[in-house]
Amino acid sequence: MKAKELREKTTKELHQLLKELREKIVKLRFDMASGKVKNIRELRFIKKDITRILTILKERELKNKN
């Protein structure tokens, strides 16, 4: 997901998406351990999306603080 798309979402939507992605990582790690996952690069993309979301949330927090 692109940062531009994420910036258009509300803070509540971002928190919900963050929760879903973290749950997806847990499931993906479990599937990787059992050998069910063929595309292991998906984990990397999910981690990057989580980082983007956290960055945007932090930016909003700092903007509202000032």
C-alpha cells in the first residue's frame, strides 16, 4: 500500500488496518513454520506497510501536539 493512500485514511481506519496487518503477520509466520507459504516475500511487504502506518500516525500525533 502506498503512503499516499494511507494518508487519505482516518486515524481510526489506520489503527484498524494496523491491527489486521499484525494479525496477518502472526498467521503468516505460523504458516511459514509449517511450510505452507510459497511467497515468503509477503512478510517483508507487510512489515513495510506496518512501518508506513506507524510513521503516519506518529506524524499526525506530532502535528496535533503543536
